[in-house]
Amino acid sequence: MTRRPNSQGRLPELRLKIRVHGRHPWFYRKMIQKPDAALPAGTPAIVRDRDGRLVGTGFYNPRAELALRMFADDVVADVQAHFVQALRGAVQLREDALQLPRITDAYRLVHAEADGFPGLVLDKLGTAFVAQVSSLGMLQQLEPLGEWLLQKYPGSKLALLQDKDWAEREGMEKLPRPPAIATTVREHGLTYAVQAGTGHKTGFFADQRDNRLLVRNLAKGRSVLDLCCNSGGFAMNAAAGGASKVVAADLDEAMVEQTRTNAGQNKLAITTLHGDAFDLLRDAQQGAHELIVLDPPKWVHHRDELESGIARYADLNRLGIEKVARGGLVVTCSCSGSVSEGDFLRMLTGAAAAAGRDARVLYLRGAGPDHPVALECPETRYLKVAVLQVR
């Protein structure tokens, strides 16, 4: 990990071209006055608005279009100490206030701007900790955070991932992909073999924990189809909840094998298939499944992909709504942060109309409380989950 020596004395100051009325932590390059002296990319700086009012302290990166990311609304004298203290507070929220260790050892310890860490997510997956960084300034502060984690959780292993798109935008040096960390996580009485630091996100979808439990509670006596099953979380919970039959499928053969392994170690009867979700739904018999789970990967990475991504979501959901049994349930998800809840619901409305079925929303949910949403930064809410009853 790259470490920047802690600044001695007062941090440099930046002035904005705009008055600041709200508290959103992002400022684009066009909003910032060019500093008198060039500042290295990733420099922590004190920020004032056009009128000289203190905005707080943030990371400045003139290479990026999103050139300023705030992490405090006051003046921070010791940046490294600030983040260590913030990490301590983030851990206390998850472990003391939310008491997550009672039900799982897989949860998010740091959820980016919602915890005051611009461009950093950090997941605890059993004895592994996987960080994914999308901010150069935050990358330069990681070493003391890793040291603190190893002191608090002796024997743990750490992995650092980069978000490829953001690494290019921020001008980060490309880091080598770390080797996978084999670990086991427990959640609501089930265990999962996880290769931390591989696959999608950090290696395990801790954000769906509460929604997996909801599927367990809804599955009794139903025939369940879990598409884009990843490591089999929804499928296993459906089987544990008393589903009459469970089929789990994924386009990634490694994930199909992972699902098979996880089902076996939990002694759950699940049929696994390797295949494309669209093809499997097109070939499915009408009404054969009474609960269908649609949890595709992130299909909209940027706003310019929104139209094509929404169309793809609409096609998948149309098929799911069309094929589910009358009175059955469709649990449908989007982890694309660029797709708002309004976009998601409009897409579902159109998909139901295209399928010629009436559908109503029973639940509208997101990630668990270890993925808090900062009111001043709505981008921290990315996961949308709707449970539809189709008539």
C-alpha cells in the first residue's frame, strides 16, 4: 500500500468558484479555482467556498474530473489519525451498535462516503479483509488503516483491489491483483466458502444478507429459480426455508461450482445449472416456478450506459414476470448506482406491462445497515431490491 508522510503544519487551502449551500462531498474540476502553487494529486486540503466560508477538508486530484472529495466538514490537523479514528467508529457501529457478529462474520466495515472514506469500501469476510479503492487520496492513507486492522484482528489477511475505471480517472498506478484468500463465512446459520478478493465486488455479496433471509421466509413450499446465483446465497436460503424445489443457475461456471460446494457443505438439496439467465427464462415452462430471483451483475457503470442498461434490466424482468406462476413472487435486484429507485420502478412497471401481467410491490428494500446511506450523498444508496407478486 502507498503511504504519504503525514503533513507537518497546516494543510494547503483551496478556494471554490461557487457558494456552497448543501453538504454534498463532491466537487468537480470546473467548480474549483486553480491553486496558486501546483498540488500533487491526492493532496489533502482545506476547502473554502467563493465567499471564504469553510467547507471542510478533502482530497484534491486535478487529474480527475471529480477533483475534490470531502472527508470532513472541519479542519483536520492530522489526516492519518483522523482516518484511524473514523475506522474505529465504523467498526463500533457494525459490531457494538448493530451487533452483526451475532449473526454473521461477513459485513461491510467501511461504506465509502457514508462512513467518511471517499472512494473506499472495506469488507470483513471471515478472517479476510478486502478493500476496494477508487480514490487516489484515499489510497495514500491506507497503510495505517491496515496496521490498525491487523492489531484488532490478529491473524487476519488483507487484500487491496482497485476499481479499474476509477483508477484510470484518478491516475492511480496500477496495482497487481492480489491472490485470492480462501476463507469461510457464516450468515444466519449457513456457511459459505469464499475466495475473498475474486469475482464480483470483494468476493461475497454481504449487501444482500437481509434480503437472503427474506427469501428464506418467503420460500416455504414454493418452487424456486435463482438466476445469476453467484455463490448460491438466495438458493440456499430458499432451501433452508422449506422450498419444494430449488434451481440455481449462473453464466460463470466457477460460481456454479461454488454454489454446488456451498449447498453440499450445508446439506441442502439444490439443482445447479450453467447457463445464461435470458436463455433459461425463455426456455422455462410457464408457471413452473413460484419464486424467481433476478440478481444480475452491475449493468450500468456510468450514466452514459443508463439507456442500454435499463433496456437490459427490462428484458430480464419482463421474462421473469412473464414466466412466474400466477400469484408467484419475483425478487428482482439492481446493484447499479446510476440507476435510481425511480428508474428501477419505472423499468419494472414497463416490464410488467410488456409481459401482460399485473404485479404489485410487496417489499422495496436495499442493502443492510452496514451499508448506510448518507443523506447528503445519495450515491451511497446503490442496491435496489423489489419483491413483486405477479397475478
